[in-house]
Amino acid sequence: MNFVFLCAIINEGDFMQRYFINNEQVNNDIINIIGEDVHHIKTVMRMKTGEKVMACTDEVNYLCEIISITDIVKLKVLEVIIENNELPVSVTIAQGLVRREKTEEVIRRITELGASEYIPVVMKRSVVKANNEKLDRWGRIVKEASEQSHRNKLLTISSPITLKELINKKEEYDLCLFAHFDEDSNNLDFYIKNNRIKKILVLVGPEGGFDQSEVDLLKTNGFKVVSLGKRVLRTETAPLFLMSVISNEFEE
Amino acid sequence: MNFVFLCAIINEGDFMQRYFINNEQVNNDIINIIGEDVHHIKTVMRMKTGEKVMACTDEVNYLCEIISITDIVKLKVLEVIIENNELPVSVTIAQGLVRREKTEEVIRRITELGASEYIPVVMKRSVVKANNEKLDRWGRIVKEASEQSHRNKLLTISSPITLKELINKKEEYDLCLFAHFDEDSNNLDFYIKNNRIKKILVLVGPEGGFDQSEVDLLKTNGFKVVSLGKRVLRTETAPLFLMSVISNEFEE
């Protein structure tokens, strides 16, 4: 999703309209807004020349004034704002396939909370079947949540994979965890009090939790068991707990 | 809400039906289930004598067998299980009045995450009006979430109060915080790394955040400013972040 899109900041006190742009759209102090955002500026927002917007790349925000509106919208850069709101650690949340509304809730919240990637995983107790039809819709949810939370980067959503495929990806991460409670489990602090960690993968079970064969397979493959406190959290709450604690730990 | 109610454990691997009971219902090794739960046992669950249920007080769980089903259901205690899943700290989440579906989402999740109390607060930027009509419905949400998460105690929900009324309650707490970002804000760890804290109050703003006059009033009255990381969290996400981090900190 490396194209321009529009970010509506809904937080009062920061009504500045945001646009994600590519570096190629920046030409010295002029930025060209193209594609769907032009329609949004002209027709939805009914903005006029002279009004201000924020154009955002992965790393820089440009505070701009609209100088012309035709088939493209031209912006003049007034100020360059360096603002990095990304977590200093990359967190991938993998989750047993769950129902659509739960998936969407999780995607929305973990985007706000700074996650890098979401991977749905086909697991024994998943009550829904894998399908890719929702990827577009999920992308829009990520976009909206990124706008609202002032993210610099977009969460990546993977197509559903099997547990074995997930396990095969373990070398990509410094730390692989799964949220479960048994005699081997420790709380999150136990695992993340190591500042050298740069990439974390955490797998959360579907509504019915992990099958024992899945627990065994994960342990055999070096995944560590993380417990999330004494209460039984729903599958859609667990990722928010994980992201909150990780964010609080790494942004100290 | 000091009456008996039924807890349906939906977590696979723990299908035991749970009932919250009063101590008065326990008579040596016999427990009487009364009221709405009788209907639930007989008609909804279609349980028979000989089947097992868990009867729970604030402090003890009784593993029981059903010995008779008439206008009341009699249980025989097979085993007393001491299980305390409550946080070692009491956390009150106060929140600017928000829309119904957001309130319900917050109540459900903070119940799971171990909160003690929820107080809706009438604030300048609240877009909805206070009403008490929903207290019954909210009680049912608390009940369901308590069942699912194996809480021992029920979250208390207060009727909506004003900000001044909230401030007047400050002496009841060891630590009063509000979630906001300015030059005085610190992260949660800064405030809670004090093990003597037993009761925490955290106020989260409504969708539009705090009015500056509210920020000033809170600070004047000794409320401390807590920031929740670099990203802008929605009002319904902030309480989950707070509860997750507090739970992780105090249950270490």
C-alpha cells in the first residue's frame, strides 16, 4: 500500500487533514496530491486554496498550504516536521482465525497501539474458514486507525497461513511467543526485558484456545509461552494487552 | 448486584458452568441456587441431577454436583477451590461520557482486565447526555465478562457524575491520574512503581479529549498527567492500555 491516501484526523484540537504520500511526490517545496485524495479534497472536504493540510511520508510530515486545485492538488510546504510515532520495536501479532468482527476490532486496536504486522493463522479450534476477500476492507481499517493515531507506517496484513507456515517464519524474529497458560509460562516482562530485541512475534489462539498438539509443536520449535495475567482474556483482548505492555516497556 | 447469577464459561477446556452466590446460600455442604439461575439451569442448559457446576463467592469456588432440581436447585459441594483472580490493586476507570457502544466495549474489556469500578463523567466535550437507563444492561455485560474471565468480584458501575463530583472523591484513592499529553505528563510506570499503592483512579477524556479548563482544574486538585505512549489512542482504547499495563505491573 505504497500509494497516497488521505488521513482525517478526528481528534479535536488537531483537525489538520493528513495525507500519506510517497517521496516521489515531493519536488523541493511543492507536493502533488493525486488519485483518490484529489476527489476527497475537492468534493468531500470542499477545501479551497489557502487552506492547510499535513502531507506525511514514512519519516517526515510536511505542513502545507493548498496552492491550486485542478486534476491534481498542489501543495506548498510551509514547514517540515520530524515526528516519529512508531514503536522502537517491531511487533507482529499472529492470531488463530476468528470471526470477522473480532478480526476487525483487533486490527483497528493493534494499529493504534503500534503493531507492525498482523497474520491470521489457520488453527485447529478456529471456527471460521480462511478467505482473502476481506483484505481490502482490512486495509481501510488500518488506514483509518493510522490516521487517527498518527502512525508513520501502515500495519501490514498477511493472508491467512497455517501454523506450520508461521513456525517456518521464526528465524525472521528475535523472539517468538504464544499466549497461553501452563507450567512453562512466564509473563511478558520476563521475555522482553532484553533491549536487544528488535522484532517480536506473538501468537494468540482462536476463541477455543490452543489444541495441545499445537502447544507441543510450538514449544518444540522454540516458541516461548507468555501468560497474560490471572484472568482469562478473550482472543480479541489478548493482542491489546500484549501491545499495551510492549509499548509501555519499550517507550519508557 | 449481590444476587446469584449464572456464569457460562465459554473457554474450551473449562466448560464448567459457574454461578455467583452469596455466603448465605451455603449451608454446610449444600448450596441452594435460586432465582433466574434456576430457570437457566432447567430450561436453557437443560442440566440434570448428577451434572457438575461451579458455585462462586467472592473468595471461594465450590465444585458441586446437582442433587435436586425443583423450584430451587440443590447442589452438593464436592470440593472447595480457593482461587483468587483479582488484581492486587483496585483500579477505577473514570471516563468522559461517550457513546453507548463505546461505553459497552470499555466496560466489557476492563472487566476482563480486572478493573474494580467504572465511573462515567459528564465533561465539556462529551457528545452524549447522561442517563441511567443503561445501568441494567451494563450490569449484564459485567456479569458475562466476569464469567468468561473468571473474576471473583464484579466491577461496580457508578451513575454518571460531574467532573467536580469526581474530584471530590479524590481522597478515596492513593493515586489520581488523568490520561493526557502535555509538558507535565509521565508514563504510567513513573507513577505506579510504588508498591504501597492500593487504589488507583484514572480518568480518560471523551472522544474530543479534555478541555483546557478541565486540565487546569484536575492539576490544581492534585491529579497527575499520564501519557499513554506516542500514538493518539481512542477514548475506548485508552482504558484497555491502562488496565493492561497496571495488571502486568502489579501481578509481576
